[in-house]
Amino acid sequence: MSILVLGIGNPIMSDDGVGAKVIQLLQSLYIFPSEVILLDGGTMGIDLLPKLEGVERLILVDAVDTGKTPGTLVLLSGNEIPLANGTKVSPHQIELKDLLTVAELLGSLPAEIVLCGIQPAFTGLGTELSPAVSAQIGHLANEVLLQLSRWGIRQEMTPKK
């Protein structure tokens, strides 16, 4: 089994950089088994296609605009992820839609996809997360860990010393 935890976002657009921050936090705290790959995908879009080859399960981590209170966690899976319909929730939706559509056409779309996101407060120029989003980074990272646990990975993660 191959699992990719993919952080999406632009680190110079304030809360839009939340995906990278969560990936960095997880990498700093845990050693993951070889079947789990953590990747800061930034704003690479369709260029991430080779990274999906052989991936069976995908966790996307991103800023997700659902109109809720900033800092609200958003968890979506399967058909709940509005990447292919008219509802735009992520600043990277076009790139994600293209990426996942091409992956499906090539037969390399992961069988399971989960989106662990957070409602941004601000996505303008800036390298710092807003206070509302920053306060929830640990909770968002825990949601990623919970999803990995649901897939049987929890017991294999080792905290770094």
C-alpha cells in the first residue's frame, strides 16, 4: 500500500500556505513507515502527476474556503470533494481538478482520496498564517494522523526524539 500526504498551497499567500506548514510539522515530529510519503506540493498543479503513480490512498492538505469561521477544520472524502463540480472551495481547485482528472484518465488516480482542510482567514501576500489558522495547525495535523490511523498506519508511526 502506498499513501501520499500532499500539502497544497502557496507559502507567500498567508493562510494558503497551510498545506506546507502541516507537512513540515508532521515531518518534524514523526518518522513515518516507508509506505507513507509526505510531500509539499506547493503550487505545482499538473506537475504533481508523476507523484500519484502507484499511490493507492491520497490525503490532500489545503486551505479550503467553505464560508465558515476562519480556522474551522474541513474534512471531505470521496464524492464530497468538490473538485469536479461547480463548487470552488480551494484556491488550487483548477490545478487539482486537472491533476486528478488526468490521473484518472491515465489509470493512476488513487482509490481513496481525503481532503483535510481549514477555512482561511486571509490569502493575500504574506508569509505568516493568520492567528485563527495558526492556532489550528496542530489540530489539522492530528486529523491527518487520524486518517492514517483509519488506514492502519497509526501503530507504525514513531515520534521523533
